[in-house]
Amino acid sequence: MQALPIFINITNRPCVVIGGGEVASRKVAVLLKANAAVTLISPAICHELQALADAQRIQYTQASYAAAQLQGACLVIAATDDMAVNKAVSHDAKALNIPVNVVDAPDLCTFTMGSIIERSPVVIAVSSEGNAPVLARYIRTKIETMLPAGYGRIAAIAGEFREQVKAKFATTQARRRFWEGVLQGPIVERVISGQEQAARDLLRDVLNETNDTACKGEVFLVGGGPGDPDLLTFRALRLMQQCDVCVYDKLVSPEVMELVRRDAELIYVGKARDQHTLPQEEINELLAKLALQGKRVLRLKGGDPFIFGRGGEEIETLMEHGVPFQVVPGITAANGVSSYAGIPLTHRDYAQACLFITGHLKDGTLDLDWVAMSRPRQTVVVYMGLVGLAEICQQLIAHGVSPDMPAAVIQQGTTQRQRVVAATLKDLAEKVGGAEMKPPCLTIIGEVVQLREKLNWFNPNAD
């Protein structure tokens, strides 16, 4: 993020617009919506701006630009078709420490104006930091279709009850939970359908009936998927935005972590082979402890929590302590990573079965079911198998799998950092070592790997 998104109160404050054409007219309209005191400076102006000047909604100075015209302004916009003038406005405003926007010239700006979705008092602005304004407008259109017009009225009614809720609930956490419960219930539907007084009555009833001590803790056991945040479920994203504390592991990508609620407490419990920030038993107890303190705990795990994620062990502990919980499945690494690597796990011509294997057991050994892994016409997916890769390949060959069996190791699959090393069983470990592959990695063994070259559609950093 190269620009800080902020909202500035410019009600009745002096804002200067340089320019008199259609673009300037659009900027003036936005400033007037924000109740600014607008001064327009230009040798000539279009009909729309003249009408605003005649109605005394703006102050119009018919003149060429001069630096002295910026004195006292809290914000300046340059919207002329003369680049020399625009550059001069930018230079002079920066010298006076006045925020300045130059239309279609991000290099001259100290702020940019996002593409706005207005549900006043709810306002959303989408920015591409000046790189792709058309994309920002496209995103705005997508958001517009998701937000009913009544959301502004919901915010206004919430404002009416804000002080009552503050008096009722002693903590910020309790107040947030109350409002989140309200926003997910029937009150919102009444507002959207136009029954605003009924919504107020219902909100008042809910407020009177709610007990400050009734807010109990809960654990959300959420699968964060293999790395690409677009692969998260809607439910996962919703709960990620509702948590008080997030307990996350090494396999959760930075891009997914960006979607966790900004003010949530973050607790890292990542584990690598023989390097545990917290032993699993302590993680289990930590989740229960936090929930029993009344917090909503997001246990965010890479992939799916029930596929080599030890989620079952965690909820066993939660049940022993009587802690309520939800489980949200995620796209497991086998599905996501294989898809992004262009390797189908099953295929009519090559594999009619797929076997998921963890690369080391609880005690760290490699005493795997080699006979089951060596059966023909199947795909074997090995999780956490990078350290034991050479032994895995040797054992499979020893149990009858062809040394020329195609195989691949994918590092940080589904992300822009994805790397793929494809080889055969006899030389896979050597090539992976030469490529200095590092966890998290997934290994896929089977005839389907030979399809990768043909089906590879996502290929940011192919080896």
C-alpha cells in the first residue's frame, strides 16, 4: 500500500478547483456533496458550473491561475487541460503543504480521489493509487450491486442508538458483538424493506433484552486454503472479519492474513519440522483459554483443518472444555495446488484413484504404507514430504513403481511465488535439491504429472 486511505471532513471548509470544463464540473459536484465551500478559478466555465455560480453554490473567480489563489485552502484540485498550469498548481500547493489532486496525473498528486460508492453516511472509496482508474470504477460497480441502498439508513439508525448501546455494554468487545448480531438479523431486513420505525422498535427490544454477560466466547476453526485469497469461502471471510483474536500457523499465506480483521490480536503458532512455536497440546489449550475469556477466536489454518491440519485434535479439547465452535472447510493443498500446477489428480486415461499421504508421522518417522502407495493407476499426493523426499522416491521404486514415473514438487502453490519442479522418481530429489526448494511444498506422483506441460495455465515462476 503506497497511499493511506483516509476520509477528510471538509464541511464548510475552503476548497479550490482550478479549471472550468466538464472534468472540473465533476470534481466540484463531489466536493459539494461533502458540503465544502468551493472556489472555482478559470478564465471561462461550462454551463453546469455557471449554473452553480449563479445559484451561489460556488464562488467563481474569472481569472487565470496564480499561486496566491491557493492561500487559505484546505484542499486543491487542478482540472485544466493545460499541463503547464496543472504542474504549477501542484508545485505551489505542495509548497504550501496543501493536499493537491491533479486529474489524470498521479505523479503530481499528494492525494487521489477514489471511485465512490455512497450509502451516506456509509461511504466507500476504491483506489488503484492512480494506476488503473477504469479498474477502480469497475470494482465500484461490482460493489454497488452487492450493497442495497438501505445500508445508509441502517447506519443512520445505528447512530441513533449508539449512546444507548455504549451505556448498556461496558466493553468495546461487547458492543461490537451486539452490533454484529444486529447486523446479521431481522432488523436489517426491516430497514431495507422500508420499515424503519419497525426496525427501531425491534432494535430497542433487542437492546433491552440483551445481557452484557451473555456474550460468550467461541472458536472458528477455518481453513485458509492453499494460499490464493480468492479461494477462501464466503463463510471463512465473514468469520475472519468477526474475530477478536487470530491464532494462525506457518502455512497461512500473507495474502490471506491481510483479510483478517485489522484490529484483531494475532498469535503465531506456526510449526515446522522439529521446530514448534507451541506444541500442539498447548495450542489446543490456548484456543480453549481464549474462548473461555469471552473472545471469539479464529483458528486459521492453511488448506483444510481436517486434512493433516490436526483440527480434530483441537476440537476434541474444545469439547472437553465446553467451548462452542464452528468448523469451516477450506480448499486443501492437494486440490488447489494441483489445479494451479496444471496437474489433474484423476484422469480417465491415467488415474482412477488419488491417495493423500503425510510425509512424516507423529513420531517423525517415514514408516508409510508403501504397498498402498505403489499401486498402479493412481495419483499419490504427499503433504510435508520435502525432507524425506529422497527416501519416499527410493521406497516407491523398491516397491515396484517405475523409476521413470512422472512426479513434481510444487512450492507455495496458488500464489505468485509458486514454483514447480517436474521430473521422474529416479531424479526428483536431486532436481528439487538443486532448485533449493523450501516449504511449504506439495509432492505429486503419478502419470497425471505428464499432463502438466499441456495443461499448465497458471505459471508465474515455472522451473
